[in-house]
Amino acid sequence: MKIYKLAILTSHAIQYQVPLFRALTKESNIDLNVYYCSNYGMTKRGFDPGFGKKIKWDIPLKGGYKYKVMRNISSFPNNGFLSLINAEIMSEIQKGGYDAVIIYGYTTVTVWLAYFAAWISRTPIIYQSESHLFTQTSFVKNLVKSLIFKLLFPRISAFLAIGSPNKMFYRYYKIPEEKIFITPYSVDNDYFHKYAEKYKKRKNKIRVKLSLNNEMPVILFVAKMMPRKNPFVLLKAFQNIRRNIPAQLVFVGDGVQLIDLKKYAEENSISNVLFAGFKNQSQLPEYYAVADIFVLPSNEETWGLVINEAMNFELPIITTDKVGASIDLIKHGKNGYIYPANDGKMLEEYLAKLLLNSKIRDKMGKTSKTIINNWNYENDVKGILEALKYLNRKSIN
């Protein structure tokens, strides 16, 4: 049996990635080594500009896989491209004897050092990103990106697609179908299933604990409070529908717009709105469990993993056509609704439909659960293993 020696380079320990690393480690065909560019989120609190505060995830990110935290020699930790300079990645790749190295994106010095080391040592590169084609950027940015992709992509051996929009992006840049492998963008379904089942019969008690009314349905938003996530369009839609439909709105998250959102709600006497603030991973399940509808109104979103999380709790989803996950995860009219970004009136219409009909909510929620069951780490491992086997066949031929 062929054992594939695989390296993964990533910026830091991320709560969505670590369970995948553990699943890859359990795969008998794979010998995995993960390289972190910093210890942010693992051993210390780090400042998250989106949340506007220092955070440290409260789920275990160590153990169950091999990893190395490399020394970052950058003098500009907050300066994008220059924020990560881990020179040792070059020797790690050149001397590692890897069958392949997975590299995410192209936006730091360390990533480019890894590319150069892989090219020099003839180590096959597997590329993964969240990119899709419906993110609007300036002409100059699009031109620069296009030049980068035309330089980089011909030198990549295989590509991992997190979903349909991501695959469309690769195909747009003329990547052959045979070099693209599906690795569905996933969360730890088992983790959320466990809490969904645990809290199912305790919904009313948890609502009381969170100061919510058991007689009114709950609309839930979980994300950073920032313009790109567009929480204001949801608050204003709720402001209009609450005049005729009893409901509650819960915002979970922190960020630059939180103060303004609270001020708007207070000045306009919008009742039944709870601003819960930032909640860590162990706290989120209670909020998903008490919700009846989940809304992600972003006007720009590469994916939106909170949608995955919400679907594990059998919630109908309302989101926009600018959210990457909407294409694969939301079947319009079946497990939720997709509306044009920033269209507050259509958001109101879909909220009203769901708030006024609990049977539709329940039916859509069950469909959400069925869909999300297939977006799991097992299929990610399968996709990565298929990519490794493809590279092995190419090297033999």
C-alpha cells in the first residue's frame, strides 16, 4: 500500500481546519505534517480585526496530528503580504521528501517561499483557495490577480475545489477538469450534531436562560459585525416586519458596526433584539439550538461556514446571491431562500413567509440537515486522497 507523505502549509490553527487534519492523520494511506506560520489562536490570544478584540478559540486545536509552529521573522505583523515570513519552510519542503504539499492561496511571503522551495525540489503542489468569480473588485485588482494566476497556476499540479463557485473559478482560468478535486467546505458536523441532539428538548429552557421569549420565533445572525456581512439590512428588515409579525432577532458577534447597530435599535425603539456579542465555539450551539431561522445577509462572502453550522441544527436559511455557500447548500424554496444582496424588501418577504408558517420552517430545516450531511471531512479526505493518487499516476507515467 502506497503511503503518501503530505505537507500542509497554513497561517495558523483554525477551528475549521484542525478536525480535517485529524481525519487525514487517521487515514492509513497518508503521513501528514502541518506547518503553521504563527501560534495565533493556539497558545495565545491574538487580535482579530473583524471582531475588534483579542480572541482565543476555546476548542482544542492541539493533538491528534503532527504539526510544527515555525518562527515568524516578519517585522510587519499587521501588513498583509509581509505579515508572515517563515524562512524555514523552504528547508522543510526541500528536505522533507514529500509526495505533495498543500498550499492555501498566494497572499504572504511565506506562501511564495513555499512555492519556490517546491519548484526547486520538484515537489508537487496542491492548491486550495476560497476564490470565486462573483466578488466585485476594482479593474486594477482584477488585473493584478489575473497576472498572478497566469504565472502561478501552470506550475500547480492539482487543485482542491471547496464547492461549485470555486471550481468555476478554476475552470475560468483554464485548469483542466482532471486536475480539480472536490473537497467540500465543511465544519465538524459530528460536533454540531451532538449539541443539536443534546439541546433539542431543552430549547425552551435555553431561551429563558438567554432572556428570549418562548412564544415568538427567533431569527439568528452569527458573524462579524462589519459592512461586508451587512447586519444593518437585517436589522432594518426586522424593524419593518415586527410591526405586524411577532418575532425576535438575535445578533451573535462583535465588530466595528456593533455600537452603531445598538444605537440604531435604541433610537428607533426596536424591541425584541438581542445583541449577544462574541461567542466562542463552545457557546455557539446554544444560539443555533434556540433559533428558528438563520440569516446571512452578506454582500460579499467567499463561502460562509456559519451556514454549514446552522444547517446542522435543522434551520432554514436565508442568504444572498453573493454568498459562496448559497450555490451548493441552499436549494431555493426547499431549505431556504436566496435573494439579491442589499435587497431589504425581498429579505422582508422571505422572513415573513417563514415566520408565519412553522410547518414550512420545519420542513426546510429537515432538508437543510439532509443536505449538510454530505458536506463533511470524510469527503474532504477522499478528495485529497484522489488528488494524491492522481499525482502518483502522473509521476509513474
